[in-house]
Amino acid sequence: MSQSRKVINIRDLKVSCSDCSLSDICLPHGLNHQELDELDALILHKPRIEPGETLFRSGDPMRYLYAVRSGAFKAVLSSNEGAEQITGFFLSGELMGLDGFGDDTHHCTTIALESSTVCAIDIDELEKLSARTEGLRRQMRHLIGAEINHDHRNLLSLGQLKGEERLAAFLLNISQRLKRRGFSPYEFNLPMARHDLANYLGLAVETLSRMFSRMIDAGLIETNRRHVKLLDTKKLCNLAQYDCPRESHHASS
Amino acid sequence: MSQSRKVINIRDLKVSCSDCSLSDICLPHGLNHQELDELDALILHKPRIEPGETLFRSGDPMRYLYAVRSGAFKAVLSSNEGAEQITGFFLSGELMGLDGFGDDTHHCTTIALESSTVCAIDIDELEKLSARTEGLRRQMRHLIGAEINHDHRNLLSLGQLKGEERLAAFLLNISQRLKRRGFSPYEFNLPMARHDLANYLGLAVETLSRMFSRMIDAGLIETNRRHVKLLDTKKLCNLAQYDCPRESHHASS
DNA sequence: CGGCTTTTTGAACCCCATCAATATCCGTGG
DNA sequence: CCACGGATATTGATGGGGTTCAAAAAGCCG
């Protein structure tokens, strides 16, 4: 900081939206070159965030929306008695911080699961730009809608499905999201620990572990710690009671 | 229609946003007179909807956002195996149809619980107006955020709370929303049947009934069918594990 | 190799679903 | 007005899915 000797500036690592491989699923989707440049101009690239570190906390005034550039995050909502619920996991290209829209204050604490990087978008600047950029408004709508639909499906999952069915639904959801990012939908590493996944699914860690074991015994999946291989997606779909991804023309979110 | 004899036209019953008692909690909040008139101009007043009738169905293309003018609605999400989850109840002034934002298609089926009226807002017109109306964009953000926060709290409820705690949280939530509309927060009629409430809370109808009975025995509430009286909000708050409404300066949503 | 965390497995208990039956409300028509 | 039937709501008994407590196994890091 106070040294005169120059080292590599983190700003030099800046990658513009136009170069970003995530632009199709992220905020820039549908923008033309000029609009893209304008969006680029108001994006702040935060330094790397290590696992367990917090991006923003419940109660913080909302200043930015964040897009995951690399890595993964969890959003945690707490009751005033200490109960905690993970409301979502975020993969690359996904938008974090929408929980602050209600009263310009965040209600979820958002924490990195892996070593991650994000794009921070000043909410006031974004607001101004969106006023004159129809494509940006549309994409914002779509991303907001994706979040809402995601939450609604989780409500269905928690309210109506059994533990094993919830896990199946989750695995297929992650599978689809990874596929969309160019990764194998059949074999992947989960970004979160059992502890977090259990919480997300509304189960005890022990129960989740049993659900995994049962699926392995049934030949539906193979696992090694966070590594998961889907062996029988058809049966998983039946379990999950939700859209069976065939060749996938679905918006997965 | 083909008659020459004029009867009272439903359009004559039109009430503008500026006259509407709900304008403070609904879309018009924060708009000036001219903006209000512009918003008014694109609002379509649908004929009365009777209990059990559908406003829009899952799969319908999204054309309107709807605001509840009077009455109440439920939004139902279905799995492809027939499982159904009520994702939300909507009271006067609340916005319905945000689930269509993701891909311009509704994913929830929305059904009237009582004899109800709604304002339908053409989504394309709203989009155009919001482009040049900062206040409208802000209020849209806030209402969207309220929906997201509401969903997140329900995730916490379904994932972490016991049946009785969920019911307490629900009663307090309804209480707050009614209070904001000028009704008593301590005594009110629930707009939904036990069946729907049970589904919303992820419980069997019988279990819900038992939770009610338990609360009555404990002196927390009194009930007569859909009529509910809150007797001990303090204990209810403890049960619910969520913001205890004192004199209420909270955004309730 | 030792200490830590993470994950898995085992056993007992509890919350809640399910099945079954009764009670209450409400609209309809005699 | 009451009788009747259907929907709605409550209560009881039983069983299962999941939590909890406990402990072992497996991976990770120094």
C-alpha cells in the first residue's frame, strides 16, 4: 500500500464482460456492444474471497449486486433464536444480493464456499443504466424470476418431498446448472460440505448421509466425499418429481 | 353485448389508483400525480373472481401483473407427479404473477380464496412506463424484494421450525399484514381453509388442527373456524423465532 | 504418525403422517 | 322450521421418517 515498488495490480486482472465466458447466463445477456461497455464501466472487481469469508451480512445496507465470477457461495438466513437456513447456493454467473431489494438492506449473510471471485455492481449505477437499457431491464427481470422460481421449487421440496426425493431434486438441479456452464452433468464436485447441504435440504447431517448411502446402494449414484457421479438420472427424476432433463431445452436456473 | 339497452358498465366502477386506499402499499407508492395517472391509464380492471376460480395457470404466458384490490388469493406450484405446494397467500395491495418473470411464463396457478377483484397491469406497458419512471422502478424493486424475503422466511420456516412454530410465525405474519391494512392485528378472519393452510405450512390437515388445539389449550389464541384471536403475542413470537412486533416499525410484507 | 474435521453407521426416541371416526358447519329442499 | 347431505374441522390410535445421541471410520493437514 505505502510502498513505492509496484507489484501486479489486482485491477490489471480485470476481465470485461465482453471477454467473460459467463456473459450468456449472467447480467450481460442480450446486451449489444455499447451497452456491454456501459455495464462494464460500473462493475467493480473485488479481491479474491476465501472459503468461509463473508461477502455481506444480514443487516448490511445494500450497495451492490454481486455476480459470481468463479467459485461458489451460500446465502444464510437466520432467525432471532439462532436457527439458520441456507436459502440458496450460487454458482458462477449467478446473481447474489437480491434479498436486499425489499428495504435496501440485506437479510441473508452470504459466504464463500470455495476460493472465489465476484463482480460487484453498484446498485445505484445499475439502476441508472437500466433506466435507459431495455435489454438490461429484461435480463434483470429474468434473473429475478429465476431466483423466485428457484425459491418456490425449494418450498415445494421442503413442504412436500421426502428427504431422499429432495436430495434427488437437488442433485439434478446442480447437474443442470453445471451442464449449462459447460461441465459434465453426470460427474461433478459439490461445492458445499454435507453440513451445508443438509441444512439447505432441511435435514440432519446424519439423515443426509443415509440418503446418500441409500442412493448408492440402489445404484443411482456413486460418491466420494464431495465428488458425485449420477448413474441413473431416470430414476433420480422419478424420485425428484420434477422436470426430467432429457436433452435439455429447459431453463434450469 | 349485442343489446342496445345500456346497463351499468363494469368500467364505470373503475377506481383510479389515486382514489385507492391501497396505494401506499401497492405499486403506486411513491409516485407523483402525473406518474400515478400514467400508471392508472394502463391498468385493466378485471371482473370479479369468485372463490375457487383461477386468475392464471401454470404454463400460461405472462401478460399481466396482478394486484389484489379486494379479497385474497393463493399461488400453487405443482410437481409433475401431482404434489402441490402453496407458495404464498396474497392480500389486498399485494402483487401476483412475479413467478412469470423468469421466462415470461407463469409457473404457479393462482386461485381466488374469496370473492375478489384485481387490477391487471399489462407487463409490456408497465415495462415502458417504468423505463421513464424512477419511482415505479423503485417500488417494483421493493415489492419484488418483499416477495423474495417472504419466500426466504418460508424456507427457514419449513426447513428449521416445528409445526407449532411455523403456525405461530404464520399467524404473526398475517397479523402484521392485516394491521398494515388497517385491520385489527389481534382478531381477524383467515381467508383460507385449513386444508390450504396445512399445505402452505407443509403439514397434514390433522396435524395443523392439533397445533391449533395445542395453542388454544396453552391460552395463546382462540379460534372459531377461520376466525382467530391472538391472546399472547409474546409467547407466539417466542415460538415463531422471528421479529416480535411491538409497536411495529418493521416492514412486514 | 497424531490431532482435527468430515462423513458414515448404529440405536432410541419423537414429531408428524396416515388411517379412521366423530363433530361441526352450511346450504338446500322438503 | 327442521331434516338431510356434503364439506370442513377436530380428535384418537398407530406407524414411519427423521432427529438426536453416541461412536466409529475416513480423510486432511501439519
